[in-house]
Amino acid sequence: MSKKNKQYSKETMSASTGAMKEQAGFDVNTIVDKGTEKTSFWQQLTSGKMPYIIISLLGLVLYANTFNHEYALDDDLIVSGNTYVLRGIDGIGDIMQNDIFDSYNKSINAEANLAGGRFRPFSLATFAIEQEFIGTMPDGIKDDSWDANHNKVQDANEDINHDGMFNEKDVKSKGMGFRHVNNVLLYILSICVLYLFLSRFFFKDNKLLALLTALLFLAHPIHTEVVANVKSRDEILSLMFMILTLHLSFLYVETKKLKLLIWALVCYFIALLSKEYGATLLVILPVSLYVYYANFKPSQVPALIVGVILTFGIYFAMRSNVVVPLGDNAKQDSELLNNPFMDATVVQALATKIYINLKYFGLLLLPLHLSCDYSFNVIPFRTFANADVWVSLMVLLGLSGGILYTFVKRNWLVVPLLFILMHMVLINNFLFNIGATMGERLVYHSSFGVCILIVYGLYYLMVNVMKINTQYVALALIPLLTFYCIKTMARNPAWKNNITLYTTDVKTYPNSTMLNGNACISLFDLANMPQNKAREKNLLDSANTCGLKALQLHPGYYYTHMNLGLVKARQGDMDSATYHWLKAREMSPYEKKLPEFLDGSAAYYYNKGVNFMSENKLPEALKELKIANTIKPNDHRPFYYLGMVYSKMNNWPMAKEMWSRGLALAPNDQVMQKAVNDAKNY
């Protein structure tokens, strides 16, 4: 390092440290009185490895009850049922070249339907690496994949999810405990990184505040979706590598060491590959350096600035080659659950999008009513006649004004404010339709800024205004931290699997279309379990209620039509089951499970019609066989018996027509050929 650079670094650090103390009001001597017993205790909390031990132990305590979880929500689509992930390391090539939902879209013969696409290969690559230890499945999941030892016997150890049944759910549950442990460990590691960055820079002179911020972030209940839902590992990795990028960039500015620059750019690239949020560092990084170092100018570290821009350019080129264009919304407009503002007026859509930010802030401060879903119709449309819309707008304007003010003043608080607002703008549907109304995982990055403001705000009030020592800030935070811990541990069990998740959350938000629809199939699954035989009827009745509620809210929800058909069939109501399956086929003709359901339904009416005919109940036979023909119009067998019924009714023109149509479908069917030939005599 040149003498000039050394001088810049030394002067900058000296000036910035003084500026930081003045701006934040820090005074290391206000923490405790030196030489006292209290001094020793509070200093030990932030000395050496102790903060990392505290973070690790608390993280394990909070999330140990997720280690035996299965898959839930999008885990099936992205992780346990993803054909690229199931190939293990061999699938990483496809992962790097495709949208995150590509495997799922291909499985249902669909095209990408989310504007802008989702390119997050790094987290998927970690799942693929895990699959190498769990056991790869190059050919995907088959009907008999549960039979691990291929002995065609249902061995007890093959019932992975302990539901008394042997099916693909066991295959998808295999190894999920391993993935959950890794998620928790990565989460703990990311909190350690947050503490390292804060204690080394913004809270350098008061590491207790850095620890309190890290613990508050660690315990925040809104993070349960991020940690307990394996798919959301992309959030953990994204924020962790963004903070590492900031940390290494700060160190590079101070030392000018090339290896720090290289590692900073590597971390930035990984952050981008983890989730698109990394793009915000194009603003946050230079602003952070500007406010922290009193004399900082981007021209003094051109390699860093150019390197960050080039890294983003490489990522953007990769992403553009994979995902659908941001402006391609055509596919989204056909499904209300992917485009929650489709039925709203322009005014309603704008007002509701503004209000949702207030909903986010409420959950970030006091996370009382948590849910995996906030889609239609959890949040009713707002207009500008609603006071909460204006409150939300004032909060957003206040944040924007705070960012402008703190930036002009070169105050470090601009950094947490940017973390809050920039990441919230990306997910509040202002810029583009994200395919969801809102989601707890989506404000993971914003919550980092909120936790900083909570801790620093309390510190400023107690130390600068009330003139109380810093240790009382920790004591004042204990009730909130305790509440967060209790809420987190209580929330985790809901994420065990889809059944626990949907049946729990539908009670919190009973007007959610998606929650009612998924609770319908979850209750149906519970009714199918051998251990629930005694309460099968009650479970089916509850499933029926949830399914009908979902369709009442959204009649076009094909998924519920399909699942409600299963419930009705199990209840013995094949007429209703067939109605719902036909509606589902009308709405989603390529759903791969529907042909199997409709085949069973067609067989039911076919056999019923044949039996009626044998009993000479011809009108009844005609009715049932026509239904079978409607369900499977390309099946020649109902045509034969329809012809037989018409012949018995002496309606030979119709009999000839039925047999001729059947022969057209099966020209080599000898029975049909004989019927057509015999009919020529009439």
C-alpha cells in the first residue's frame, strides 16, 4: 500500500470515528463504570467469541424444534420435488441455466408465469449438493420410489413421514431434516456475520448495541418462514452475502488490499445469484461508504466501484438469458392468485398497494398474526377513503424524507433506512407484479434495518435523552426479545408440513382463498391416514367446508375444484366429484392428476350404466352411459353400450350412430364391427 493510501486510510478512520461518535451519541464510557463488577459482565458479553456463542446457542434453542420438519409450501416445487435438485451435483448445470420454477412448470406443462422470472441458482445449488448426501434420483420420483430396498414390501422405515401410507410424500420427506438443520446453521452464521459487520463498523464504539441488534434480528418471529421453510434459504444467503460484501468493501477502503476487493466482488456475485435483492447494493454500498468515511469519494476507490458495476452486469446478462422479460404479464393475468389486483380498479390497486406497507410495518414491529399466505382475499381492497392508506403513505414519505435528510447530513442512519425502504419497494407491487399480495419472507432484508432502528432508537432515548447507562437499554429490550423468542418457538411447529401449516393458518385468516383450498386437501389427507379412521367423517366434512369456502371466494380456483372432487368421491358423492373434476379440466386441461381422477369417474358411470342395462332399466342406463361418454369422449366402450340401449329401445338410427362413432374410435374392435354390420339389417 502506498504512503498516500496509508495516509488517506488513517485520516479517514480518525475522522469517521469522531463523526460516528458525534452522530450516534456514542460514548464507550457510558456503557458501564470501569472497574466495577457490572463493567466486567457487560464487557464480557461483547468480548472475543462470546457474542458468537450467545448467538449460536440462542439460534439453536429457537429453531431446534424445526429439525424434524418435513416439506411445506414451496419446498415441494423448489426443493424436494425439483428434478434438477434430485439429480444432485449433476443437476447444477441445469439449475444455472433455468428459472427457479422451470422444473415445476415443465411438470405441469406450463410456461413461466411470473413477470421478470426468478433466477436464484445459488440456493438451488446448495439443495443439489445436499441431495448427494440424501441420495440422488436421476430419473425423478416414480410411483414406487418409496420402496427404498425394492422388495415391494411396505417396510416401517419407508414410511418417512409416519402417516401410515407409502407414497411420494415419503420420498419428498426423506432428508428434509438434514436440510432444516442446514437452514438453521446458515441462519445462525448469517446473524454472526451481521454482528461482525455492525460491531466492526457502525457500532464499533458500542458493541453491546451490535449484539442487541443481532439478537433481536435472530429472534424475530417474522423470520420463521425464512428459516422453517427450506425454500427460503435464498433470503438467508442473499442477506448474508450482501453484508459480507459491505464488510469486505469497508475493509478494502481502509487497507486497499487486492484480496479483500476480490472477495468482496465474489460475495456480491453470490448475493446476486442468491436473490435479486443484491441489486440494491448498487446504491447501499456507495452510500454506506459515503456516510461512514467523512472524506470518502468514489473516485478514490475506482476498482471497487467499477468492479461492483461489472459484477452486476455479468449477473444481469446471465439472468436476462434465462428468465421471461419483466414486462411480460400476459400469463399472469389469467389467474387471480398470481395477480391479486386483477379485479381491482386502478384506484383500489394503488390504495391497497400503499396500505400493504403499513401491514408490513405492523408485522415487523409486533408480529402477532403470522401466516404463510396473504393472497386473495386476506386483505380487502382499499380506497383513498380509508385512513390506514394515508397513514401508510405518511410512513413511506417519512422514510423517504429520513433517507434524504440523513444522506445530506452524512448520518449513518441512512443505511438502515435504505435497507427498509429499498427492499420494500421491490416487493410491494409498485414497480411490477411480484405474483403475491405480500409475504413475511419478503421483508427479511427490511427487518434488518428495522432491528437497527429499534435498538438505536431505544439507546438514543435512554442514553442521550434520559441520561441512563447503556446496560439499561439491554434490560429494556428483554421483554420484547422474550416475546419474540416465545412467538418464534410457538410458530415453528406450524411449519412441520403442509397439513399443519394450512390447517393452522386458515384459522388465522379464514377469508384466504389459498388457505381454504389447501386446508381442504390437507384435511382430506388427514382423513386418509389409517390412524384417523375414527374421525374420518368429521375430517371430510371439514375438508368439504374449506373447499366450498375457497370456491365461494374464488370460483375459478381450479386446484380446489380438483381437490374438492376427491373429498366428494370419498364421501360417496360421485356426481359432485365429477362436476368438480370437469370444472377443473375446463380451467386447467393439462393438470397431470386429473386424467386419473376422471378415468375413475368414467368407469363408475360406465359400470353403473351397464348394470342398469342388464336390469333392463334403459332410461337409467342411457343417462349413466352418456355421462361416461361426456367424461371420456374418446373411449369407444360407452358407445357400444349406448348403441345396445338404443337398440333395446327400438331406436335403430341412434343405435347405428353410436356404434359407428365407436367404430371410428376403435376400427379394429371386432365386437363393434359386428354391431355395425348387424345394424345394416334394420
